[in-house]
Amino acid sequence: PLFALSLAAIYFTPNNIYVFYLLWALVPVAALGLWPLGYLQAVAPWFDRKLGLALGCANAGIGVGSTFLPMLVLGPIIAAYSWRHAILALAFLVLFVSWPVVAYCLREPTPADTIARKLSAASRSFGLSFRQASREHSFWLLCIAFFLLGATATSIVTQQVPLLRDAGWSVEETTRLQMTFGFGLLFARIAVGFIIDHVFAPRVMMVVSVGGAVACVLYAVNPNLGYVSAILVGLMLGAEFDVLAFLIKRYYGNAAYGRVYGVIFGLFYLGSAVGIWGLPKLREMSADLSYDNGLYAAAVILVAAAALMVFMPKYRFAAGHVVEETNEETSTVPPQGV
């Protein structure tokens, strides 16, 4: 409800730039519980062997919303009325669709669920504490890799329309490109979720990161291949949070899931802030006001992030193991359930 109210408040924005900034600053604060950490942590305890697919389906909602809401809801409302009415429509959707689903349909597994469904390690509080996790070299590899991914992926997404407009693309063409990006994002959410249940997830992250680097080079060398680049960027961004949520459980378990995810997620968005500032800045510094130098730099950074994935170890808590706590150690035994 707080998120819906923060959106509705924007409808009443006066002709004052400082009030406008303040109201938009309140939106992410009111939506703190709606960030990926909240709903992914709600999903993860219910699944083990098909954890990747479950996380991918949960994440797919972002792709569905970003692809279809502007086209089917917001665009027509803005055309018929105004952007204020479109914001108000979003607030109503959040309040009367999203909130009831969260309030009445989502819950954590109870002990009875654990017994009835024979949930294994997926449903129990197990794994490393945050202090133990922070001593693992895999934790720091993920921190660095996702900071680099944030610095590049988000900046490319926010700048791909301006850079193509600079290259001579029309508004209609860039709109179609954004839809192409959205479809790539949506496909990646589900497809990558399914794949990481069967393929070592760091390898998948390495492939999509290299694909993102290829997209940056294509944007610089041949902007006419923008649709290909948009798909590659969509695949990369769509894979990131699926892989991160999956890896945290596989390496560190459930015990400190929220804190570990929160730290790495925060570093991703810290990198995003740096990248969103840095890419346009590099354009301004170039003699011909070109994005090329920034795009080449982003490609190098993405290759570096992919290289870090090579050093990720085997999973500590692989699918299909039940965790038994003892006073001195944690051991894994084969499961009996799903």
C-alpha cells in the first residue's frame, strides 16, 4: 500500500522541480520490500532441484511488466489523458492487484509443509552465517563481478536509446528496439532459470557477460545491428538476478540469504550509479561526442566480470541434499523428497 500511495502522490506533483525530485525519491523507499530480495527470498525456501526455474519465473514478472505495460496500458492512457493518469493507473494496479496477491497468497513453508511435501534443504534454515560467508573467496568474487556488471549493464540499458538516436534512428525504431530488449529480458528470465538447474551457473553468467561485451562492440562498430545488441543486453540483464539468487543459496544456504543477497545487490546498484554517470561523461569527454570509448570500456569490464566467474568453486549445497545440523559441523545426505 505504501508503494501505491507513493505513486499516487506523483499525480499531484506541483510545478516545482524540488517537490518532483522529493516525490520520486520517496518511491524506492516506499518500495523497499518489493525489490528482488523480498520476493526471491519468499520463493527460494520452497524449491531445491528446480530452484533456478522457480526464481526465473518469479523474476519474469519484471520482463512482462516492462514489455507489455507501456504498450498496452500506459501508452494508451497517456495518449488519451496524460502522464498523471498513467501514474495513477499504476498505483491502482499495485493496490488492487499486486498487494492482495502478496498479502493473501505468499507465505513461508511451515513445519507441516516440510513434512507433508518432504521438502529437503530447501525449506530449512541451513548454511553459513554472514560472517562465514564473507570469508569465502567466492563471496568476494561475486561482489566484484556484480559491481562490474552493474556499472555496465545498467548504463547500457539507460543509454542505448540516446546512442542510437545519435546514430540516426527514429523514435519509432528505438521504441521497437526497447520492445525487443524487453522480449530478450523476459526470455532470459525463464530460460536461464531453467538452464542453471542443469548447467553450472557461473558458466552461464560467463557466457551472457561475454554476449553483453559483444553487444557493446556492435553498438560502437555498427549501430544498425542494434536489435541484435538489444537482445544480447536483454539476455545479460535477465540472467543476472536469476544467477545471483541461485548462487547464494547453492554456496551459502538459507541462514544468511537476505544479508548476503543484500550486500551483493547493493554493490550491483552502486556500480549502476557509477556506470549511469560514467558512460555519458565519457561521451562528453570525447572529441566527437561519441559513445564509442565508453562502449569499448564497458566491453572490457564485462569480459573482466566473465573472467571472474572462471574462479568460482563447486557448489557447497548442491541440489538434492538434505542438511543435517550437528553441534560441531554441517553435513549433507541424500534427500527423500522433491
